[in-house]
Amino acid sequence: MSSPESISTISRHILEKIDNFQHGTTGIILGSGLGEAITKLDKSITIPYSEIPGLPQSTVKGHSGSLIYGFINEKPILVFSGRFHLYEGYSAAEACTTVRVMGEMGIKRIFITNAAGALNPQYDAGDLMLITDHINLTGQSPLTGPNHNNWGLRFPDMSKVYCSELRKIALEAAKAVSVRLERGVYMQISGPNLETPAETRMYKMMGADAIGMSTAIEAVAAVHMGIKVMGITCLTNKNLPDCMAETTHEAVIEQATKSSAAMSSLMKEIISRLD
Ligand code: HPA
């Protein structure tokens, strides 16, 4: 499912379905409850994941499972609405299929979005956070196993995962559309269970501002393939170790859906500012 051959088969299937796929397309992965963040693309085509042979299927409520190609202000974008997670039973490499397919299609820039819990006490549910760096605490890497040299190096550098030029554009765009955009470190755990208060205390001490179950491994797979990465987190709940509130998946989806409008206006502004 995640071999170079199967990634190239999936990307060929997608390219056959999209007339006139453009060089310079920006890839986007939409996280839980954020399916509404990118809608109404010009000249768009939607392909359900179920019609793309070899592509894993999203098994989680809140992840729609469709691929959309279209334009915002003449800028071509390819949107994977729905992702694959370690907690669904996928390996790290399988969970990064979307990223590798985009790399195989020649995409050089991807925007990763996600829903996550706030660990930084200054951040609130409903805030958006620009990812400055990550901590991969899953114990897994999409690069485990034989290296595919055409994709990237055996030991890729991770000193600058989240592209500084894209971060600058994101911060300027946020100002222009009056969306508050915090900055911070995203930590990925495997899930699916949420954190205990003691774990939350430890994760904060380790330097994380937000915690979720995706993104870090996707960013690693992207950097391995030489793709520039920007990450935006939608903070859906606040985790304070000394007065831990209960969190449900439904509440996470509800908050992410509420934040979709802010995510959407920010994304559109960022895309409009790209070369
Ligand atoms: N922890 C882990 N993943 C999450 C959370 C959380 O609090 N909220 C949304 N995804």
C-alpha cells in the first residue's frame, strides 16, 4: 500500500482523472472537522477516495475522504479532505500516503491542517496556531525500512521542517484578514486515547504547545521528498493538567467545524499571496 510502485500507481490514477493538472499546484491536507475549510474552488473536480484504487480509506467520523482539485484566485490547489492515522491501524508510511502521492505528482509545497488540544495555557479552544516545529512522540517514522533514493536521503535533515518563508506569508495573511494566529510546537502522539493529566504535564514540560494525532509524521515524509511544509493547527480543546476537562471526539469535531470559517479565510488569503 505504501511501496514506491503503489504510490506511483495511485498518483497516475489521480492524474488521469484531472485534466490539465498544473505545475506549481499547492497540496493541502484537511484535518478532523475541517472539511469545510476549503470549499467553492473555481473549476473544481471532486474524486471520492473510494474511486482511487490503492488509496487507503478514512475510517474516522469527521474525515470526509475526498480529493478536490481546483483554483483559488487562479492558484491551483489539490486538497486531500480526510487523512489516515496510526490509530486506525495504518503504518506510519501508509498514514503518509497522501503526502507521498503529492510528492510523486510533483507537488513542491504542502499545507497541513489538523485539530489538536492546547497545552499552552495562554491558548484557547477556537484559536489557530501556526506550527513552528514538532515533536514526534509516536515512536514511528514513515521513513522506516528501505530508503527510496528517488524520493530522498536515507538520513534527511529535520532542522527546518516548517518553511520560514511560508510562515512569514501565513503571519502576514492572518493580519490582513484579522485572524488571530498563535505560534507553537506541535506534538504528535499515536492515540487514539487522549492524555492523562500526568502525561499532559510531561508533554508541556517537553516543550509542546499543542497535541494531536497526525501531522508530524506527514511533515517528515514531506521534508524527505524535498517538499516545503506549512502547518496550521486548529485548537479544539484546552488541556490543563491541574484541572483537566473531559474531551470527546464529538466536541473536537464541533469546535473544528466552528473554526472552519477562520481557517478558510486564512487559507484563501495565504494561497492568494503565493507566487
Ligand atoms: N489530544 C490529542 N489529540 C487531540 C486533542 C487532544 O487533546 N484534541 C484534538 N486532537
